[in-house]
Amino acid sequence: MKTEKNIKIGVIALTLMLILLLPGRATAQGMPVYDNTNFISLAKSLIESAKQTSQLLKTVQFLKQQKENIEKVNNVIRQLKAVREMAKNNQRLFDVVQSDLRQILNSPYIKQDEVNRISKSFNAIIENSLEGLDYIDQILSSNNLKMTDAERAEVLKEKELQSKEMVAEIEAKTKRYREIIAFRELQAKINERETSY
């Protein structure tokens, strides 16, 4: 805004100098009479140019503010998407634990020492997930954490990736234990047939 003010002052100063230096009042004999319209036209052009420059500076400032507003909105949208994705991933984790894990642990083909190991493994993933949710809650609700929207969006994106990794890990473990159960079940059927011959 200082630039705009300096331009206005410069234009006014230039206009005053032109008016004072104009030989329009000099009407003595032998001195030529100048047409002042060219100088007045020039002064008007300079004033109009200063107005246009001032308007252009205002437009640039407005566009800059709009760009910043759009970036803020984009950061909020990214944060919402990341939080929504994490909620979906955590729901998937809990669903797997409630249904798939129960079936695995209740299978007669899983040994007692494996039950403890599987439970600990799945519990560790769930605890890690819950800690992540607590941290996200702190980031979104606490004013004590001095974070910009961009930094917050970056942390949320990182946590979203971690939650995806946890889902992938728990699904891989579930698949592996199901394969172990299927293999042992098949092995038991083969052994049963062999003993019945």
C-alpha cells in the first residue's frame, strides 16, 4: 500500500511542477504563446495512469488474499478427507478383530500357545490404532499445539498412511492364520482317511 501512496504523491508532484513551469502566463512581446492543452492532457494521463496502477495493486492484493483463502479451504478439505479415511480404516480394524479374529481363535486347529501369540499381535495393532486416534483428537481440538493448517494436514496424512498400513498388516495376519487353519484342517482329514483304511 506504500507503493500506491508513493505513486499518487509522485503524480501530484509532477503535475504541480508542470503547471508551475508552464510558460502560459508569459505574454510579453516577442515571446511565443504555448498551447497548454498538451501539458494538461499529459497531466491527466499521468493521473489516470496512477489511478489504474493503484487499482491494479488493489486487484493483485485481492487475488493474493483469495489464493490464501483457497489454500486454507484446500487444507481443511485434505484434513477432513484424511480424518474420514482414518475413521474408515479403524472401523475396518475393529470389524476384523470382532469377526475374523474370533473365528480364528475359536478354531480347533489353532493351538493354545498360538492363541496367546495371535491375541497379543492383534492387540498391539489395535492399541497402536487407538493411540493414533488420541493423537489426532489432540491435534484437531487443542489450541496448545502451535501448528499451521498445512502442518496439521501433513501430520494427518501421515497418520492416515499409518492406519492403512495397520489395516494391511491385520488383513495379512488374518489371511495367514486362515491359511494355517485350512492347511491343518486338510491335513487332519488326510490323516483321518489314512487311519480309517
